[in-house]
Amino acid sequence: MAFIHDDFLLTNKAARRLYHDWAKSEPILDYHCHIPPAEISANRQFANLFEIWLEGDHYKWRAMRANGVDERYATGDAPPYEKFLAWARTAPQTLRNPLYHWTHLELQRYFGIDDLLDESTAPAIWEKANAMLATGELRAHGILRKFSVKALCTTDDPADDLDHHKTIAASGLETKVFPCFRPDKALTVHLPEAFNQWVARLEAVSKVSVTNFNTFLDALKSRHDFFHKMGGRLSDHGIDHPFSNFPSVAEAAGIFDRARSGKAASAEEHERFASYMMLMFGLWDAERGWTKQLHIGARRNNNSRRLRELGPDTGFDSIGDWPQAGALGRYMDRLADENALPKMVVYNLNPADNYVVATMAGNFQNGKTAGKIQFGSGWWFLDQKEAMTWQMNALSNCGLISKFIGMLTDSRSFMSYPRHEYFRRVLCDLFGKDMEAGEIPNDESMVGPMVRDICYNNAHRFLGLAV
């Protein structure tokens, strides 16, 4: 039997029925990813397996470094085939790491390859995959069709012109592609040089002259409005912890003015300014009926030497351990107190905080929008079998998993769509075990529709995207 078979990860009969009858055929709504819109717009054709699989994959780079592979074969200047061989030599060493599952699931689903990847199988896998990548089926648009991706939301800076989104919308692509408003750089008053360069980009795209704090807000709000016009219905923030030390508008304006003159905000000033901005973003999202996403808990760029050499997003980030409960509660409470709490998805990266997030969500459900505050799926280091189960157990114990909007790729790679299958198998196995243990009714007519809703329908209903 092949390693990736029909009942992979499905350990009992109930789980297998749930997956094959209720989950497997559901389409995908990838409501948060980092796929570059330019690659969709251009209908990118990948020259080889390195380009589609290894080009920007910091998960694999971390594993290769741990395996003693020189940086030249990860982010360096080695030829593509040599980098692929370095990964092939590493893959067998990743047993019990989710990379082993993902690697072989992806080889099977994209290329029909059942061989286990190692140095001996690498040449044939390289040749077969490259031949298939030369066809239209595995160009960017073909991949989206192959995996029944109904819609995806890219992650876009307010200073992006969204021209690629315009091209995609006019292309006739069956998959709907929407921008997601990610204004993290608007908070960076502690880095005035980079902040002011970004403000110049914001001025150019918004056509608003930023002469003071009010016009800065005007420029950002005009971009928020434009994202809405382009079909965007979600925002996103990648932050260590929620900002909730709210200043007056005069204090926020003073911090802004000093940053514009080149003076870096102190840690406390940055916290205060970011708190004001996050409040404004929340108000705008609520006004428009958007869903706000908070990605909390990552400790980024831990290796300063590697950051200088390679830049960010190259595999030197980890889980952080900031206190989350007070800040998250204060932020949501302030918005709720102003009757301006938007729909929200909170993604937690530190599993120690799972119950914090799951119980905090329950404080702000409104009795009108089902699952208004979502405890989002496990992300980054937690988007694997064990941690997905932790997240779903915490959500089940403290809220309603029946209203869960399910999985997303959170990925820069077109090779990541089997993550939805992986999640669905874990989900069905979780429910199936409970059914066979007698902990929930062994009634497929009751459990099956719930599973199907988590796979697609809940997200479709909740997010309000024009799909």
C-alpha cells in the first residue's frame, strides 16, 4: 500500500465515512494566504520542481539547516536541481515532522507520485514533476481549478496599487481572488526611516498628501475604501500581541509627527500609537461589515546575524510567550463598548494560550452573528495534526465547533492546497473517534453536515465574499 492512501490519517470506520462522504469533495475557500497576486495575474508557469516547491519555503529551509545542509542549498546560489537534491536527502530525516506528511501528500496530489522521496528516487521524481509542470494543468490557474478553489484572499499592503487584482478580475478566472487589507507598516513609528518611505508610497497610491496625522488617516481610509471596492472584506494584522494602551488623538498625533521628523518612537510610544491605529482599523472594519483577523504570538527574526544576511521570512521565527489575555480583552472590549466590534478571527501561535483565546471569544459573541468571534485554526508551527487537534478541542470545550470557519493555507506556495485535505482528515478523525467511543451520537446524518459546514459552508456564509 502506498504511504498516502485513501484512508490516510483516518483511523476508524466513522472517520472514513465522514471524510469520503462529507468532506472530501467540498470546494476550498482559502480566506488567508500569501500567494503573490502577480503570479496569479501572470498565470505563472513553474520551470521546475524547485520553483514551485522550494523557492520560498522556510519550513523546508529550517529542516535542511537542522540536517546540516549548507545555507547555499537553502537560500543561497546553488543550482535548482542541487537544492532539490539537498531537500531529497533531508526528507527521510523528517519522520514525525509534518513536513514528511506534507511532502508526500503534495507529490501524490500534484504529480501522482507515490514513491517516498529520498536521494535514490529524486532524479525520477524531478523528471516526472518537471514534465507535468510544463503543461497548462499545473500553471497557476490550472492548480486553482484542480483543487476546486472557489476563492482566495491574498495579503496586501494598503500601499499596494492592486493592479494585479484588476487584471485577475478581468481575466475570467473561475477562482475569485480578493485583496486583504494588511496595514502592519502603518504601525512602525519606531522605525522612522522605513516608516517614512512607506508613507511616501501610501501618498502616491492614495493621491492624498500626508502633511499631518489627520491626512495620514485619510490616506489609509481611502485605501480601505478602495479595497472594499475591489471586493475585499477582510483585514489582517500580524502582531506580537493586541495593542490596547489607548492614547488620546493628540498624543497619537504627536508620536506620528516625531516619527515623520525622523525621531524613533520609544517602546511605550509605539505601543500607544499602535493601540490608536488598531482602534481605528477596527472601527473601519465594523463600519464596512468586514472580518478582522489577528495573528498573534509569533516572535520574529530571532537570529539577528541571519536577518542581516538573508532578510526576514527566511526561517528564523518562533513561538513567542507574550501575555495575551489582558491585551486581547481590553482591545475587544474597547471596540464593543463603542458598538464597533467587527467580526473577528483570532489565530493563536502559542498553544499555552489556546484556552485564553477560546474563552475570550465567548465574551464577545453577540447573539446575532453565529460565531462572530472565531478562534482561528492552528497556524504556522501549529498547522499540523497534533496542534490542529489541540485547537479544535479547546474550541469544542469552550465554544461551538459547529460554527468554526475551518482551514486556510496561510502560504506563499501554490503547492499548499493539500493542507485543506490534511485538515479535513484530522477533523474527520477527531469526530469519528468520538462517534465510535460513544462520546457523541454515532449518527452520520447529524455529524456529517456539521463536518461539511466546517470544511466550506461556514466560511462562505461568515465572510460575505462575492463567491
